[in-house]
Amino acid sequence: MRRRFRPARNITFAEFADPPPMLATQPKHKGAKAAGIRYERQVHGLLKDLYGERYFKSKWIHFKVQGENKFRWCQPDAFLLDLVELRLLLIEIKLRHCNLAWYQMKYLYLPVLEFVLPLDLNLFTVCTCEIVHWYDPAIRTDRPAKLRKDLASVEPNEFAVHILNPKRIIRSMKLEDFA
């Protein structure tokens, strides 16, 4: 886990918000960071097409924790909210599988989402999934990852990983159009 990671404990206030003022100008990313941002955009496009209004991408949340005077900010990559199946699926999108994804979901995004969503999450099945382009099983994680073939098969209380290559999906969709 990175030294700069700060979990959200004892939240006293949280709400969805516009992007923080400090992000008014975005730096130009290069290399692996730029590739990760491109991949995240492609995944967002595919999932939005697939899930429609149930898919929420990159929502900014500002929150306060007990004992701190300043607001903190977080931005989960995405979450799916299914009010029929009573299911909340928190999604973290990474180019490569990493240990940080589980910590972000479990100790930052989930506690904040549970506070900010106007739902009784005791009634909901809450799941987490890291969507990756590359998965290397040799990467050590504090919580063992469970590979899942799709988002519907993600179970509660697990660190699910779904490998998604948007280019393959787009290519196969184009081939099906000509079949």
C-alpha cells in the first residue's frame, strides 16, 4: 500500500460535488499514465453503452472525517446501481492489476459511497471489482483476487478482477455486424 493512501474512517459529512477547484487545469499526461487514462475512457464508453442510466462514472465526492477540519475529495472510477436487483457494484479501472485498487475500494470509496448514497445499503448486495487490461497473477496483493468473466458474476466480500480488452470487444461487434 502506498504511503500517501489515507482511508476514510468516521465520516461525518459527504456529498456528490462538482470537480474540486484545484483541478481547474489538467496537466498533459504522458506514457503509462496517458495509456491508463485512454483505457479508462474506453471502458467507461463500453459500460455506459451496456448499462445506461444504472452506470455512474467518475463522480466527485467531497467529505469530512471526524477530527479533521478540511474537506477531502475522492472520485471512484465508477459504480453500477441496480435498484431492481438491489445491488451496488463499485468499479475501479486500472491498466494493470495492482494491490492499491483493493485498498481504494474497501477503505476509501465504499465507506464514502455508503455515507453519500440515500439508500439503506443493508438491503443491498455490495460488491467490488477491479477492471484491468493486463492481469499478472504473480503480482502480490494483500487480498487474493478472484477472476470473473463478467460483472454479473462478481460476489460480495471478494476482490474480483475482470479482464477487459475494449478493442477486442469492438472488433468482435464489427464482425458480428457483417455476419
